[in-house]
Amino acid sequence: MREESFDVVVIGAGLGGLSAAGYLSKAGKRVLVLEHHTVPGGYAHEFRRGRYRFEVALHAIDGLAPGGWAADILEELGVTSAVRFNRLDPFYTVQFPEHTITAHANVFRYEQELIRHFPHEAEGVRKLIDAMQQVYWDVQRFSIDGEMKRRPPMAGIPAAYSHMISAMGQSWGEFMDAYIADPQLRGVFSTLWGYYGLPPSRLNASTFILPWVSYHLFGAYYPEGGSMAMSRALEQTILAHGGEIRYRQTVNRIEIRDGKAVAVETEQGLRITADAVVSNANPKDVMLKFVGKEHLPSEYGEKIAGDAPAVSNLVLYLGLDRDIRAEGWPYHELFVAEDYDIEGDYAAVMAGDFDRAGMVITNYTESDPGCAPDGGSVLVAMTLAPWDYADQWGTGGDLTSYGKRPQYLELKQDAADRLLTRLEERLPGLRASIKHMEVATPLTNYRYSLNPGGSIYGSEQTVENMYMGRLSEKTPVDNLFLTGAWIIGGGMSAALLSGRSVARRVEGYLDPASDGAGGLLPDEDAPPATAEAVETSNEQAEKPSRESAGAPAAAVSPAASRLPGGSLTAAGSKREFQRHALPGPMLFVCHGENNTGAVAVVSEHVRAQIPDPAELLIASCVDLRHVPRMFRAIAQRAMGQAYEKTAELIPADLDPADHVIILPDWDGAVAKSLGFTDVSKEAGVGLVAADGRILGAAQGLDGVDALLQALRNEG
């Protein structure tokens, strides 16, 4: 095996990886990019047939006007000086059964267009657009504040960026429905849902809002030469600053030693040692296969394994020997919707109903005339499509030589014919003018991207699985970082942003004195309401005193005689506690994120008197009622990691699940039933019998002895 050494190795030459490598090489790092394909770009890619050049994926890139979030990145990485970008106006047109709507690039003209078709919704349209822009401003300011290191602590973020937090915690349907009542207008306004892969009921509101505002305020653009021109420009920037890119190198192992990634190996016999590793590949392969579950906390591995890939697509690439622009075809991009019901459209997609599923028709010759010979056109039709259609497109899950199998070829041709029939309704005689035709299915996407399910947007962009609920750039492996659609979400400008963000994080890791912090999201180093105190109580570290952990106890009158019904699930161990059928009496230490030391104090004091958990269990009950939905996944992961680290300190003859109990109290129901209105500054301690009866409660830690006496009296 041939061995070399670099400062940073980047796995994957998609836009996220290229962006990260560009910034790191410009910062003076020796960077190597490893790519399994023969060219850079990932989905920012092209292929050629004769004199026709076909764009693989890009429809329009957002945010290139001054002030837009892609503008600075493309300028800093030398792309805008190498590639010409043409602004699209109109951005797109959409045909519904009773409406044809032109989405003008100018947001005020588009607003006017919507009001012209739906005059009874004029006020709602304007308020909705205003609200969407407020979300966008919040996110931009949040990003800037991160760069300036002036973000408030986690607890202060909801108040400082209220529009952002609100949108990130609800679906696009919930957000839109607050302003729009007309179901037809809801369908029209949601036209771009196909860019994100989920219907309004499931799509995170901010995932729809942020690019929508970016497109309409800072432009929708298409690069001359296609997205491959962008990828090649990024490649040149990396090379110009001393970086390297090696193609046909398929990574198959990341060597871990003492919690760090020390080397990356490829199937081709290359072994690269590096101080830091950045992965632009899909995390399921990277973390579960290349790193291995044995090097990861179980909660983290379960999160990755459980992340559902986003939807894939079916794409029809046509090289025509006719100039449809000269014939009067006016569109760069035309959306065709058979119904206003987006939820029904999504159902048709997932059922593989290609006669009904929404279709996007793009005439690339309109925005990039050089992609076809004179008198010709490049026309592409796309619909979203499921990975598991017809038993994974006739393969039964075995993809060996799938492209030669008769059943796969038959299914692919049938799907293409159905799209062609719909196209020919709008362009009579289309079939006779086809010079070249290629069809891509979800299996094609997998072949070239290695994305599970042929995903085109990373993992699903649901309310729960975006932003703080998504995988972080940081991993449990100290010097291994993630970038790309699986981290920030789908879209090419998003991938560029992700690359810049992770590059800054890597710079901060390699050069702690540098100004390399300020990512797109709050740092997981300070998660909300975790239970580090449980860990502290088992380490040989200085423990907080009872006096420093809280004020003198005050007896509290419980708000109920018993805990509310239902169950609590312990972080890490996943042990279930039925509130009315506990394993025995339990002491609940209710606290917030700033007073976790209370758990250590109580544990030390109680275990000195009652060492056996069979007589009394002690639980860290983390009051999370004020934590926004978008932060809950990170809180869950942090508590799981705290459990695993602490469990390692428990003697082998003891069950960690008895000694480390971290209970997330998501709605504050336990704290409220014990009579605690606020435990964010002063912890509360409650004693509960096995049947859920509340035996006593005290705010402050000096009341623990009184509760232990109540336990003796009960016994």
C-alpha cells in the first residue's frame, strides 16, 4: 500500500468537498481530495452525446447577486472570474389545471402575479412574503453573529432570532397556512416543493423559505457551461493553491486510533495520513463502514442508521434536432402540475405514478445556448421518483450489472415513455426530433453518487431532521468532519455554504489560535439541558459543594398526588420507566442546563447513606420544556453521549443503567407535578414511590435529608 501525508484529506469532490478544499488550500493547508468518479462535481456534473452537452442536475443556483450567500463564496473561490452566470427572468413558469403562473425574478412582480390570479388573498400573499423575508434576515444575522462571535448562549437564541426559530420548528404547510386559506394558492405557492423532496405537511418550513427568498431577492442564475464549469473552476482554485485532486480513488477505510482518524485508505491501495479528515460522502458509508460502529457512541450510530434518505428522481435527457426556442417555446423552466394538491402529488411520486406526478421541463438551450449545436436543443424532463419502485426497479435489491437486466430496462423505458407522452402533448412531434436520449433512474444516481436510495437531497428534510436535528459537521471522532447535503440540506448553494463552514471549523481545529469558528448552526459543545453532572459525580474531579449547588431547601407542595401517567425513556440506556410502575422508589433531581452540578451533589450525599440503587434510584430529570423542537435532537444526542461516557466509569460488576439515569422531561410534566415552576437556576428534588405517588419535594438541595426520612417512614 502506497503511503503519503497531507494536512487535510477530503473524501468526495462534490461541491461541499470542493468548497472546503478550496478554502483550506487557500489558507495554506496541504489538501488532498479523493474522488471515486473520473471528474469533479458530484451532482454538479455533465455528460456529452455527440455535440450535445447535458446538465445532470442544476436547474438554477440562488443568491449570486451582491449580498446573496453564494456570491461571496464563488468570488472568494475564483468561480465568478472564470464562469459567466446568466440571471433567469422569469425564474420559472408553472401550469396548473386552471392557472398558468409566471414566477418573475423580481419578488414584487411575482407578488403582483399571485395577487392578479388570487385577488381575494392579496393581504395573505403580502404577509406571507414579508414573514418569509423576516426568517431569511434572522438566518443571515445568525450566521454573521457567529462569524463575529457575538451569538447569545443557547438559551438566548430563541429570543434573539425568533423568526428563524419559529420557522425551523414547523412544517412549510403550517407556516403557509397561517397566511393563506385558498387551497389552490397553497399549491401554487408551493411549486418549488420538488426542489426539496417533501410535501408541505412534512417539509421543514425554513428549508422551503430560505432558498425561495434567496432566489427572489438575490437572483436565480445559470452558469454558461453548466454546473460542470463551476466544478472545474473550483478544481483549478484548489490546484492553484497547492492542493491535489485524485480521481478513481474509492475510499473504503478510515483508520481510527485513540479516538482520532489517523489515515484514509482506498480500494486502489493508497493510504493517506492527515491531521484532519473532511468527508463529503454519505455518512452511512463513512461513519458506519469506513470508521465502524465500534468507534462511535451507540446513539450517534443509531442516528445515522435511522436517517431516511431523501427521495430520488427519474430524468429524461433529450438532444433534439430542432430549435424549440425559435419555434416559440418561451420557458427556461416549466413546472407541470396535474392537481393543486401537493400531498396527492407526493403520493403519486412515491407510488411511481409517472402519468400524474409533477414534472419539470427545462430547456437548457434557453440559458446556455452552447449546450446544443445550431438548430438543436437540449431538453430535460424530471420527476421525483422512489428508490423502491417495482421492487427496486426490477432488481430485487441486487444491483450487480443492473443496467443490462431486461426487467430493469423494460421498467426504465416504460417510465420514459410515459414522460415522453406528456412532453409531446406540449411539443407535438417531439419523438421524431430526438437525436439523443438518455434516461436516469434512482439506480443511476446511486451508481455515480453512492448515495443510499439514490438520494438527491441527502437525508429527508423534515421538521425534525433539519438544522439542529440534522447531523453536525463535528463527529465523535475528534478530527473527522462532515460536509454536504447530509449535513446542511440539499441544493448547490447550500453545499458551497457547507464547505465554507466546515473549512472554518477545520482551521479552528488545526490552528486553535485562528479565527476559524462561527459555523452555520450553534455549536454542540454547549448543548441545551444536558446531564454532564452525572458524569462529574463519577470522575476523580473536584465536586461542587452542597452550598455552591443551590440555595437552602424550601419545602414545596406538589401540584399532584402522583406523577402523570405515561413513561419516561432514559437517554443512552433507553430504559423505560412507567411513571405509575417504577422499579422502586426514585429520587428525581429536576434541573436545567445551568445547574447540572446538582445531580452530582445529590448522588454523592445519598449514596453515602443508601449505596444500593435497589433501595433508591436517583434520576437526573432534565427539564426541557423550553427547548425549541429544532434543538431536541441535539439535546437527545448530547444526553446519550453523556450516558455512554459515564457508563464507562461504572465498575464492571454494576449495571450502568441503575447508576446513570438521565431522563429527558420534554414537556416539564415531572417537574410541574412535583410543584417546581422553574428549575433553571435552583434544582428541585422530588421523592416518588414505586406506584407513582409523590412522597415529598423540596426546592434546593438541603431538603434531601428530609426526603430520605420520608422514604424511611414509607418503608
